[in-house]
Amino acid sequence: MNPPAQPAPPERDSRDARDARDAGHAPAAGRVPTDVAPDGDPPSLQRELQRQTALLRALFDPRAELPAAAALRVDTTRLAWQAGLDAMRGNARSHAERALQAQFPTLLAMLGEAPMRALCAAYWRARPPRAGDLASIGAEFPDYVGRLRRLRAWPWLRDSARLDWALWQLQYAGAPRLDAQHLQALALHDPSELRLRLAEGVTLLDARWPVVSLWQLHRDPQVDAGRLRQALGDGAQCAWAWRGADGLQCEALGAAERRWLRALRRGASVAAALRSAGPGWDFGAWLQRAVREGWLDGIESCIA
């Protein structure tokens, strides 16, 4: 006689089943936790981001209405709140003014400290920062200066600001990567098959005013009025600026060099750029200086 069948042992509870039983409900397959938003961020993090965004808007945009107290999670009825906000606004404006003065030294020298500070404050109110990094705060400053009616008597200010901004940006450019192998390609290949790649630390700026002359004059704390009047009569200049071993440099280009560099910037071959420069262009002398100053990033084939 066979022994009576033993009851099957109960299946081992899964951790999810035990947790669900202890919580008083059955587990749901594929259940999404209720403390995580659909985009993956917990609601608490989203609320904090919203609070910080509201606070930054109140701080950097004086024209904006104050957000609701619930959004900031502060008691906005207390005098300490308004006093603290005013203090933070003043501190932020002061930092922005100093950043703009550093980014536009030629305008600072032209206008003087007090007028420049007032101009920076007006710009800060009209164009509140869009990012926390003040290194980029001056991106719209040249155009803002050019549109101001009260500055129309000095129309060269905008071009001078454009050159200042271009020089400021060169500080963040990468180092040139030209090496001996690149230079050997010039001897091994036809000029129509190669193009010169300009380095990140160079810029070409066309201006309606003699921006290079003005930049050079205003680097001297004592600007000579006679030389300044003479410089303003020089007419338009094309500025070539770069970051070299001795710091930021800038010079006005002649017609042939301007045509040459414009062709390189368009991606023309060496042969096409030489034709653009015209007869008499000394490519060898320019190349020696370009290597010494770090104007080139490389030499590459332009054959598809």
C-alpha cells in the first residue's frame, strides 16, 4: 500500500509578494513607483528646480512679477524677504557690471568708469542673464550699444565692442594642432588638393570703423586726442585677432591678406586662396608667421 500523498510544499514567497502582503495589497506587474515622475525625476526634485527657476527669475529679471510665495516656499510678506531680494539683486548686478567691464575694456576706456557702469546696469536690466556663467553675459552687448539712441553720436562704439567681444572669446579657444606632418603635405601634394584649416584662436572681423587703431590707442591709459581724431579718419578696417604666446593680439589687414584669409575661412583650396590674394602675395612669409603665431590648426585634403 502506497503511503498517503503528502501535500505539496507551499511555494516560496517572492520579495515583491511579501512586501505587497505586508503593505496590505497585491503586487502589480510593471508598477511604476508613485514617487517618480514620468520623465524620471522625482516630484521633489522637480519642485526644487521650479523653486530655483522662480527665484532666479525674481533675482535677474527686475521687470518680472514676483512669483507666488508657494512657488518660492518663502514668506514674501516679511520685510526681510524684500530686503534680501534687493541685496541679492544688487550683488548680482555688481558682478555683471564687473564682468562686462572686463569683457569690453576698449569701451570702458572710451566712456570712462561711471558712464560704463551705468551702461552695464542698463544692459543688465534690459537683457537679464540667460545663464549662470557670466563669461557669456556680453554676447548681445555690442548690438545693444549700437541700438541706443543716446550713443548715436559715437557710431564706432558698436564695432569697438564687437572687437572686444571677439578678443574675449579667443581666451577660451583650443590650442592649435598643426604639426610637422601637416607641413610636409604642402611639399608632397598639389596646392589645389589641400586647404589650410585656421585655428580656433583666430578671428577675422570686418568693421565700418578703424577698430584696430582705436583698440591700440585705448590700451594706453592716456589717449592722445590728436591721434584719436586722426585714427577716426582712417576709415573701415578689417581686424585680424589671435591668441598668441604673448597674449591677445590684433592688427589691421591689407587688401591681399584680407582676401587670402577670407578664402581660407570659406574652405577654399590653397591654390584658390592664392588666386584670391592676387599677384605679389608672399605665401612663404605668411606661412612662416602663421606657424610661429599659431594661426593654423592643420592642413588637410580638399578632394572629395
